[in-house]
Amino acid sequence: MEIKSIKILGRDGCRNCSTMFQNTMDILAEKNIACDCQHVTDLQQIMAYGVMSLPCLVINDKVVSYGKILSKADIEKFIEVN
């Protein structure tokens, strides 16, 4: 399946959430994957996904991981599966 969008849901100013976003961007660049990648910090948008634990990884509008700080290798596995 083609990846059209990736979102990292997290708190504004959270170092772990920002690191997860940057790691995701790095992976996309390394793999030459063009897709919309966003770091979402707006509480209303986050609540729309029904998650209460952050950070959260959303691929193609599907929550694939939440409440866990993913390593670069973990993020890469989620991207490869989708």
C-alpha cells in the first residue's frame, strides 16, 4: 500500500515527540518516500483520533502506535509494512 500521509501526534514542545517526528522525516528522506508528514500538536485534532496516550504514529489516517516513544528502527518497520 502506498503511504500518502504520516502524522506524529504529540504535545507542543515535547522533546520525545519532536524527535519522533524528525526520525520519521529522516526515514522518509533516506527511503525516498514522498508523502505528507505532519507533527500535529492541536489537542482537538489529536482527540479526533481517539487516543489518550502520546506520542502517536498515524499512517494513512490509521493509528498504528500510541503511548510509546518509537525508535528510528521501530518507525521504519511501520513504514515498511504499510
